[in-house]
Amino acid sequence: MDIQEIQRILNLVPPLPWHVSNGDDFDHWELWSSHPIKGCYMIQDDSEVESDKGFLEYLVKSREIIEYLLCELKYLKK
């Protein structure tokens, strides 16, 4: 993974602010961005609404991104 790949993945993710709702006994949980222009629902536990694919890719790769950046920081500190 390189910096350009990390930038590509981060560009898929809706901008801040992010919010989460745990729902209740009669509702589903959800995660969304309330950015005024690019905001959208990112994950919903609702069979009729699809999750945002860019956000899901970010979630899947987030540990790899963090590990890569930490290695780069360690290298720069030497």
C-alpha cells in the first residue's frame, strides 16, 4: 500500500461530521455523515438500504492504512 492508494480510499469516505444512532427496539442502527454537500448514510441495518461501498472499503482497509502510516512515521523519526 502506498500514499496514493491511501488517498484514493480516503477520498471514497464521506466527510465529517459523522454520527451514529444505535436505534431502539423498533428502529435500526445507522452511521451517517451530515456534511452539507457530500453527506450520506454510510451503514444502516435496514434490508432495503444499501451501505456506502466507499466507506465499507475504508473500514476493511483501515488497519492496513494505520499500520502503514505508523511504519512511515517510525522510519522518519530515525
